[in-house]
Amino acid sequence: MPPKKRSSGTPQKKELKGNMKSGSPDSGENAVLSPERHKDKEPEFVSLSEELQATNPICDHAWRIWEREIRSMDKANMPYSNRQQWGACLFIAGMELDGLSLTFTQFLKVVGLSVKQFISLVRKMDVNVDTISPKVNTALKRLENKYDVTLALYQRFVKTCEKMSAEPDKAKRTELWESSWTMFLLAKGTFLQMEDDLVIAFQLLLCVLEFFTKRFTPSLLQSPYKSAFSSSTLSPPTRTSRRNQGKAKTRPPEMDVQLLETLCKESDCSVDEVKNVYQTTFCAFLDSVGLSGLQGLPPLETLSKQYEELYHKNKDFDARLFLVDDETLSPSKTEVSKVEMTPRKNLSGDDVAIPVPQTPIRAAMNSIQQLRVDLTSVSDQPSSNLVVYYKNCTVDPSEEIRKRVEELGQVFIKRFAQAVGQHCEGLGRKRFNLGAQLYYKVMESMLKSEEKRLSVQNFSKLLNNAAFHTSLLACALEVVIATYVGNSLKSGGFGRNLGASDSVETDLCFPWILDVFQLPAFDFYKVIESFIKAEPTLKHDMMKHLEQCEHVIMESLAWKTDSPLFDLLKQSREEGPGEQAEPPATLNQPLHHNHTAADLYLSPVRQPPATESEPLAPGTKALRSNSLSLFYKKLYRMAYLRLKTLFSHLLTSHPELEPIIWTLLQHTLQNEYELMRDRHLDQLIMSAMYAICKVKNVDLRFKTIVTTYKEMPNTNQETFKRVLIREGQYDSIIVFYNLVFMQKLKTNILQYSSPRPPPLSPIPRIPCSPYKNSPLRVPGSNNVYVSPLKSSRMSPVVMTPRSRILISIGESFGSADKFQKINEMVSSTDWSLKRRLDGGSAPKPLKRLRFDMDGQDETDGSKSSGESTLIQKLAEMSSTRTRMQEQKLKEESVKEHPEP
């Protein structure tokens, strides 16, 4: 049983000591807090700041966060003391100013919270768009991921120890397991860039357990470990003293293969991969700490001291405290229940959901094992069937395919080692080989399907298309990576150190593979659906993962500035006003298509007669791009489902607004797609919802929208906290709405308040997902076919009394200095929306647009300390606005003309 009490090597509760470093430029006089400078703050807050070794700038910044954001929160929803909330404010301020002195564990002990409690507290405090910055949010996610992985590893460590040890001396047993856990933490923290990679960390843990177990007396082990000892097993458990450690004769560590195989078998872990980790990463670690030739057990004091240095350097939590059930590392009830449950074996071999929840490690091992079984009979070289297809091509692609796979393999292995650890090239090679096996397997399946569909065997154009091959290989590798790392998507890069960022990429989650291969996301999207259909052994969770990858591409990645999507859209528009990416009249038609990867990669350049596509009907003009058309079909349906989901949480009392918001959103995606460049689909959805509510006089604040949005699954707070305003400048979504979205679309928005509003776009017909058997929820339908909204002839910058009401006035999304900055940007003579499609002249500055300097919402009843001109003006207008609108509407038809 692992230890439940402290020993000499386990950290004791001792006096806190930080490194007193601060990233603030005012390091001299501000290095140590000066209480006399903070008499305007509550004494208990200043006292806590001293305990946490905060600098003067951190103390000031934390107090501003408390005063501006937290003090007025509903206490019923905040079950934490003021001291704990102040501590969180100080942590946030310290992170933002790069001035943390204490480690995370030291910080938690001062404020009396566990890791999970603290993260929950900070999320409750994130009440506004800029309360928690993306930098702090990313650091917290890194901490939470690392904690979850380390907890899962410790729980498995406990189970293995209980099964393995028969040591009757509790004190000796305790010291042995303390030593092995501390060595593992030191090895993981020293040699793994990705400390939250569950699989590699677990494989390293098995290596550490082998190192210690083979030094036990066999009689002190339980079966099957007792019988696993090789005849050459090291003798005797003797501990090397620190004095003699440096004199120990160095020799390469000997791996007990039989013992290691037993450990792997008991854990359903790949023996080959664990051996690779042992021979590279673990042996390199032993060399680095001088334990390579050690015969006995390493001194616990030495291991603990080395880990102490690493822990203070990284400033995160002290994972040794798991050994003593320290309150700062207490797991939630959900996490405790996971380790107590035993997964039920699925003996039928069918793809049936296991009814009992699995531990994270067990789930990962099962997924990896299933992938390896599926690829058992597949080579990482082209099969004889593939070679025949190659030979049937007009231009034999064999050599180009071989060279491409070889070159991309070298790139992948290099980048994998950079991300995971420099001694992990062997693991990278093994994972690439698995990906290559899947690549050739799916390619053969695709070609067989195309041969059956088209009755041809010459696929020269497709098999000589570099984008197709790179995308197919990337998709295969993404399946392998997601199987090992977990079905997750990148939420932002992070550094290893809480106090500083790291330039080395340490995240293999999608879209990492696109960056490795320099592959446009739009090209990758083309292969996803065909890949899923061509690989029948793909499990449901992996289908969902690839579907999520497709969604991420459609919502943002395909809209990057250098994306080929914009070239296709430009070509579509240049073909004439009748040519659209996808006509809205098709929205309420079923999403049936027979496009394959060949159609998507080779369209629209192929002309009849063709051997790999259906010929065009006589008298018809060239088809529009299949890839663009299908992309927009899927984009519209995904956008509508997201809009409907958000709408169902916010506006159920106004069902008549849903088709109007959808019409504005669909018009924007079709005609003003430049607004999507380097932005996110959800930013347009939230802006469209807010705009229609504004023009329809429905009280819905942006704060309410983003509060609901961030609680939805698969959302990222950076989506509304960091939005492109203009080139190189980012701000919150409220600033984007006021300075970009509303300015571009205000004439279209205002049409919905006229007596003759624009016709509504058809509601998309939501099909069964191509990635699973069960259908998605089908929303309400609208069978009206309409033409798209006409482009506005009105200048996008003229502010009329009606267009003024569309502005979001000073909602509580920031401080006074932020709104002053916005005013300066708006009034600037060089203001230019550089993303205009027509490339016309820059709009005139909106000199009359001003924001409330207090940053308070106009409907929340708060008083302004310095009333803005615009607020006063709106107050005067409020009683007469309706009368003015009615009179103007009588004089107008549909279009609004600018004021003279």
C-alpha cells in the first residue's frame, strides 16, 4: 500500500519561500509590498498580499479586479470566502504581470483551497469578457490537464503497488513507494515536454516500477510479479548512500524483459513501446541523474531534493503530496468514483459500448490496443493491390508517393520529438508507421470503391495529386494521435512554466498535424468524409473526433488569410452575380451527395470526357467547385444548428426572431464572407443575434450571450475574448460588433424594422450525420424559396438616428481606459477596414460614435461617474424614438437614405 504518512523525503509544511522575481518593469521599489502604499484597500487584503509575496503592481491590479468585477457578484452563487476570492484575484494579477513568486501549491495552502476548488472559483469569477484573460485561462487549463493526468497516474500507481507488494514492514514499504513515485515525477518532469500526455507518462511509470521491483527480494512480491523475475535479476535490495553514490561504478542499466512484459501485460500496454521508452527516455534520465549503474536503491533524499528544484522552477503543484493525501490535491467525487470502478470486459468482440465507466488509463490502453489489432495484417508499405493501381495509371505515382511518405515521415518524427521530448524519436517513428499503415489501407479501400462506382482502373489524376496524399496521410496520423493523446482539440499553446511561456510546441492535438505538414485546413476537410466511409473499423468515438475536426475547420481554420477557400470564393464571384458558393434555395433540400475525395480534390478543373467523374449534361456550363459547394452546404447546416442551440437558451420567448437572425447570418456568410477572415463562425452568430435583438427592441445584452455561450460544449473563451478588429489588433467581441460587424451590415440589419422586411432565408434541412447512424435533432422547417439579400447602397459609415440604436453602448466588458481606446480608434483619421471585398476607399471616421467610459450596460440601472455624450443623447431620444421611426418609415419604402 502506498504511504499515508510523511517520511524524510516527502515535503513537509514549512515556511513559504518564493523567488521574489517579478516580471513587472518596476522591480526595484516594487519588489516587496509596501503596505503604506495600500491604505485605500482593506487591511485583510493587504495582509494576504504580503503572505502571497505580491508586488505593489500585482496588489494594485488584483484590487482593481476585485473592485470592478467581483465585489458586486451574487454571494449565493459564490460559496467562497472573501480571502479565497482575494487570493484568486492576486493569482490572476500575478499571472497577467508575470510576477508569481510562490509555487501553485504554496499559493493553495495560503488561501486554503484544493486545485479543483481553485479552478472552480476562478471560473465562477469569470463574469465578464475580460475578467480572465486568455493568458490566465490557458495557464489554468494546463494546470487542470496536468492535475487530471497526474491523478490518473497516481491512482494506477496505487493499484499496481497493492497488487505487487507483500512487504510486511510498513515503514520500509512506504519508503520504497515514495522513492519510486518521486523518481517517476522527476523523470516525467525532466524528460517529457508534454507532461500531460497520459500514455507516454504511463509507459514511463512502468519503466520506473520495473527499476524498483527488480531490486526487491522476490519473496516480498505477489504473483504474477514474483514468478516474472529473470534468472539474471539484480540481487539484493541495498540502498546506496549519498556519500558513495558518486563512486558507484557506472554501467548501462539492465532491463528485466520478463518483468517488464508482465507489467505491460497487466496494464494492457504495448511491450514494444514501453521497451522503446525504457531504452531511450528512461535510460537517458538515469544517466542524467547518475543512477545508470546503480545496483541498489537510490537515496530518497537525493530524488526528493532534485524534484524540489524542478517543482520550484515550474511553480506548479507538488505531486509528491498525493502520497500523503494532501488536501490541496483532493480529487472531486467524480474522479474518486472512476478509480473505484472496474471496467466490464467485452468478450463478444463486437463494437458494443461498455456499460461501466473506465479509468482514463484503461480507456486509453483499450483504444490503442484496438487500433493495433485493426492494423495487424496491414503493412506500412503499399500492398500488391495498390501496386496494381499504381501501374494502371497513365503516370505511375509510385516513386512520388514513396518519396513523399519518406519526407513527411522525417518531418513528423522531428516535430514529434520537439513536442514530446528529444529522446522520443523512436516513439514518433512507431506512431508514424501506424499512420502509414492506416494511410495505405484507406487508400486501397477508396480506390476499390471508386473502381466499383466508375468502372475504371486508371486513377492517374487522383494518385498524382499531392494535396490528396498529404491530406490522407495527415488524416491517418490524426487518428493515431487522437487514439494515443485523446480525442481533444487544441485550446491554445502553453508553456511549461506558470510564470513564463515556452516557445516549444507541446500540444499534439488537432490541428497540430496540419502545421507539421504545412497543409491548408480546407484541403484536409476534403478527405474526412471519404476517409470515414472507407475505414469500416473506425470506432464511433474516432468518427466523432474527425467530425469535430471538420467542424473546427468550417468554423475557423478554413478562414485563415492564406486559405485556398478565399480563392474559390473569389472565382465564384467573378463568374457573375448568379454564381454563388451554394444558392440559399437549396438549403431546405436534403444534403444528399455522392462526392468522393476524387471529386473534391480534382474539381472544378476536370472536363468531360473524364474517367474519374460523371460527364456534364449537354448544354450545361461548367460545374461550380464541388469542394466549395459541399463546404457551404455543411457550413450552413452547422451554423444554423449552433444558432438554434444558442437561441434555445436565450430567446425562447421570441421564437419569431430565429428565422430573422438566421437570414442575417446566412446573408453574411454568403455575401460578406470577408468578415470571416481570421475570425470564428460563432463570433458572427453572436453578433447577428445581438444585432437583430437591438433592431427589434428585445433586451438581450452581450454579457448574457457570452455567459450562455461559454457554458456550451466545445466552446473556447478566446472566441469572444480575442476577436480580430483590424490587422494585428484584437479585442473583445463587443468591440468587434461595434467597429466591424455593425458598420458593415447596419443597412441590412435596419431593413428588419421596416414595414417591408427582406424575405427570409430557407431553414436548412438537417440530415443524418454521415459520421454516425443515429440522426441529429431536426429543427423547424421553412419551405419558402427566396433570393439573397441585396447589397447595401448606403455608405457603411453614415450614422443616422436609426443606425445609432444598433451600437452596443458601454456594456460591462472592460474599464474606462478600454472604451477611451475604442473612441480613439473610431475617431482616428487612418481608420480602415482593410478586409473590404471590393477594395474600395476607406470609410469615413465615425466621429459621433462614443462609448460610456464606465463600461456599464445601459439597461442595468447603474450610474455613470462621467456621463458620455452619447448616453445623454440617447436619454433625450428615448421618449421620441418610436415616433421618429414611425414618421420616417412613412416616408421610406424599403431602403434607408443617409441623413444630409
